[in-house]
Amino acid sequence: MLFCGVQEEAVSYYTKREAKLKEEYRKEKEKVHTKPLGMAFVTFQNEAMTAIILKDFNACQVQGCRCRQEPRSSQFSEVLHVHNWSVTYAPDPQNVRW
């Protein structure tokens, strides 16, 4: 193969290219774990419990507008910025692209 006037064996070129791409992939994979997705999946014991939690959390939402009341709070509510949360049913885990 001829690259910029320099001849190089194809096997050598693609071996180096593969190593470079693997290193870029490794670095990117490390960065992924430092970037929060901004979402969480929570599993409850049963559908009834899920419905209660969802209803309780979204009780203040009326036609897309939030009232001034907050959902039941805990000692972590302020730190977790619960007032910014949107709580909905998640799709079946088999339908989520992980």
C-alpha cells in the first residue's frame, strides 16, 4: 500500500490501525462510566406497589404543570433534586437498548 508517498505492508498498516482503534475504544469506554445518564431504573415487588409510587410521585402534576407541592420527601430529596424528576413507567427490560 502507498500512503503519502510511503509504502507500507497492508498487514502492518491494519495491525497498527486496529491497535489504535482498540486504544481509542478503551479510553472512550472508561469515560462512559464517569458520565451520568440522568436516569435510573427501579424495580418494585409488584405492579400494585409500582402504581402507588407513580401516583404518589406524580400527584402534583396536572396537565403537564407542576404545583408547588413536592412528593413525599426524605433526607435525600434536596441532594437528589427530586423536584426536577420525571417519573414514568419504563419499557420492558427486553425492549431497552443497553
